[in-house]
Amino acid sequence: MSPADEQIVPQTGTSRDRNPVLADDLLSGASAAAAYLGIGRSAVYHLTEGGHLPVTRKGRRLFYRKSELDRAFSTGAV
């Protein structure tokens, strides 16, 4: 079979489809992080701006990982 005869199969789905573990660990926005932590949204913003909560920013959006939030609270960093 020559390279010209090979079929190219496009990838479908999102990165979330390809990595379900990461999708289960990701929280989108301060409201979701607040609900997960059982604290107010303004407290999440305050802790985030103070550098006490690990966050990933994409534009104006905030993303938190449950595992990193758990670690931050279990080590007493917050």
C-alpha cells in the first residue's frame, strides 16, 4: 500500500473526550469552585487574587482543578 492509498482519519471530539480524568478534575469559574469548596464566590475571588488558590486563566475565564484545591486546603496553605 502506498502512502497515497492510506486514509487519514480526522480526530473527533474534544480534549475533554480524550482525557476523562482531567474533565472530572476541572472546575470552570469561581462559582463552581465555591460550590465545590463550600465557601462563597467572593471568598474564592479573594483567595485567588491573593495567590492562595491555584488557578489557570484563559482570557477572562478562571479554571480550577479539584485536586489542586484539595491539596491547597489539606496542606493548610489556605
